[in-house]
Amino acid sequence: MAKMKFFVIGINDNKAPSFSQEIKDIIAAHTVFSGGKRHYEIIKEELPTQFNWIDITVPLEKVFQQYESYDEIVVFASGDPLFFGFANTIQRMLPEAEIQLFPSFNSLQLLAHRILLPYQDMSIVSLTGRNWDKFDEALILEQDKIGVLTDSKEHTPATIAARMLAFGYNNYRITIGELLGNNEKENVSSFQLEEILDKTFAFPNNLLLQKTANRPRPFGIPDNEFHLLNGREKMITKMPVRLLTLSLLDLRTCSVFWDIGFCTGSISIEAKLQFPHLKIIAFEKREEGKELMEKNSRKLGAPGIHSVIDDFTNLDLSRFPAPDAVFIGGHGGKMEKIIEKVTKVLKPNGVIVFNSVSDESKQLFLTSLQQFSCKLVRSSIIKVDDFNAIEVMKAKVAMERG
């Protein structure tokens, strides 16, 4: 059976597209075309008299089922089809298919061109049908230039600006491009973030964020920066202990981190600021924890931490991404049950770290480790000011565990 062949042609929002002779010949020689509804409205006058059009809509599986009836298809896509585009989808869905590509400028390139901005150092984030994770990472890293692909619902310029301001990232100026490539309706404008909170913009649009000042991101957040549980100083992991804990967790190469018993959120927030690529799930049974995490993460600029208020031992953990590393900040006398549940979901070579404040809690941790085929691999003792000495202990699942 011959391989399917796709001719993928990138276009912008120009209502009178201009094509090379090669592309004109490809269009004239074919009768099966595909693209989004917006692409069809732009391109319909260029199509031959007799043709079959396949709309690209979700679910994409049904679109590709329609493709199976044909050997060659001409697809119209936005900008550069390899830039978060449909050519990537074809490669994923039909890896054996042949693709001949005719790219145009992508929308962020067009926006940079309009304001004469060199963009070789731009950090690019797509929020089109995606979550906030990569955007949050770029914010925390304070990239000088962030190009953002938006959508028309959850990730509009206004909602993006609101998220930035909520977490204290007011050190950017925003430039928004609307209907780029449309000679009649294209518009490019720049604002302070606060100016667009109540504004709507023509879609499709995208935006560029340019940093105007640096924002503090300390290595070790001072304890007095955190809102505390009922003002109790002992209910926070002290900064030196926090940094030692993060060292033993070894989060640089991890993708998912669980913080069990987060209280003020200090470990989660410190981890997010130092390793912004992490997906962090933080558990706490006290209802006050929700407000504390929200206040502290917003104050300290740590978006994207997912907090869960419930007794960890009662949770169905299958609904959360499996962790590479787990910190047990509080156990409420249920250490054995916590270790049992954690070891069932922990990824291979994953680690568990616990900070013991007494011989009793240390022994409880060690006994639980032994019961569930884990072993202690490192232990360090640290004392801060007049507080009790803390033993920071790191464990792994033993290799011989089935």
C-alpha cells in the first residue's frame, strides 16, 4: 500500500493570499483539501471548481479516519505548520506519511516583525488548549522575552495578565497582535498589564511579554516572608532545613513532586521557585492550608502548585500524576499508612524524604521503611538557632522489592 502524501501549506489571515507558482500548481492538481473553518474562508476562492473539503475539528481521530480514503491531501494550516502546528499532528498520527511543507511566518514571528523586535532569544509558550505549566515556568525564570500563543477561552490576553498580576509579575510590558496578516483588520498595540484586565481582543491573537525589571527570586526564602499557621513559628520548615531537604530530594531531574502535610507551603514554594519545571502536588488535611498556600504562593510568585485538602491516607492517588520524589512534612501518627501508599505509586528510583524532630518520629519512619521494602540512603542532622535539631532522612525503595 502506497504511503499517504500531505502537502501542508502555511497561510496567515490575509484575505487575499499570494502563492508561489509551485503552490498554485499543487492546488490545481488536487481535489481533496483540508483545514480549519477559518482557513477555508480565506482559501475558498483559490480552490478548483470541483473539490472535497475535510474540516479539521476535534476529535482529530475522526478527521484522520476521513483522510484514509485518499492518497494525497492538501492541508492549509496557520503560519509554520511545524510550529505547534498541524504538520506535527500528522507526524504523530501517521508517522509513515510523506509530508511536503510550504511554511509561512508563524504568528509570533509576524508580531516581532511588526515591532522590529529581534526574537532569537524569545522563550515561546503555547497556551492554545494547554495548561499553564510552561507559562508559569517561563515567568518564574523571568525570561526577558516571552512569546505566547493564546486561545479564545481560558487563556486570553486579559486572563494571562490577571494571572501574572496575581502572582506579582508586574515587571513585564505586553504587546498584543490581533488578526496578524489580515491587511484590513490587523492591529498591534502595547500596554501595561493592568490596562488590559477588562479588555477583549479580536481572535486569533497572540502576545509578547518584555521584561522591564528583575523580580527577587532568592535561593532560600527568609522565614519571615511566609504567612504562618496561626502565627506559630514552629509550624514552618526553617530555611536552612528547607534547603537541605531540597538537596536530598534531588529535584533537578524530577518531573513530579509530592509534598505531604504542606502546612504553610514553604517546601512546595521553595521547590517551585528553584525548579520551576516541576509539577507539584501538595497535600494537607487542615482546611487552613488552602488559604495559606494561596497567600504564600501569590506573595512569593510561585504559580502552578496544586493543593489538595484532605487526609492523604483516604485519597485515591490514581488521579494524581505519579511522583519522582515525595516529602513527608507531617504524618499525624499515620506514617505507616503514608509510606504504604507512597511506595505503591512512587516512580522507579524515586525518593522519600522525612524531617524527624524526635527519636520517636525517626523510629516510626525507619520501621515503616523496613515494612515496605525501603531503605535509608542518607541522613543529616541540622540545628537552627534555639530550635530542636532536625534529622533530614532520605529513603529509596529497595532494589529487591518485587
